[in-house]
Amino acid sequence: MDEEEPESEPLWPGGWEEMTVTVLQAASFLCLSPHVVGQLIEGGHLVAEQRGNFRFVSVRSLFAYRRRHWSPEQAARYNTLLAG
């Protein structure tokens, strides 16, 4: 009765890793200003590509940055500011 479940494939195999978002969306996700996101891109902390006049930030780099720099304390402070 201990049947192994077959390993299911992700909904978008490899797709999300290639996804990008605008600087404005990245700023919203990280609770930062678009200017600061631009500075993070220039500093090499976020990966972005230029398409015409716009920069698009890699979703993978957003998650990596947030994992390294986002803490529950920061989230609590941010939520307090939003509520006040």
C-alpha cells in the first residue's frame, strides 16, 4: 500500500526562471522604490536586461535577493507603516 507517487512535472518547467518583471513591479515586490531597485541593478545585486527604454528584472534574482535581505522584522515594520 506504500505506492510511490510519480514525480510530477512543474506546471512551467523552467519557465518561471526565465520570467522577468518591470522595475516598478520589482520595487513593489521588494517594498522598495523604483530608484532603489535601479541602484540594486547598477550594483549587481539584481539581474536585469534592457529592452528598448525599459529594464526588466529577472524573477530568479528577485527571489534570491529577497531570501538574502528580507527578514520577518522588516516585514513587520513595513506592515506597521502601511497600517499607520
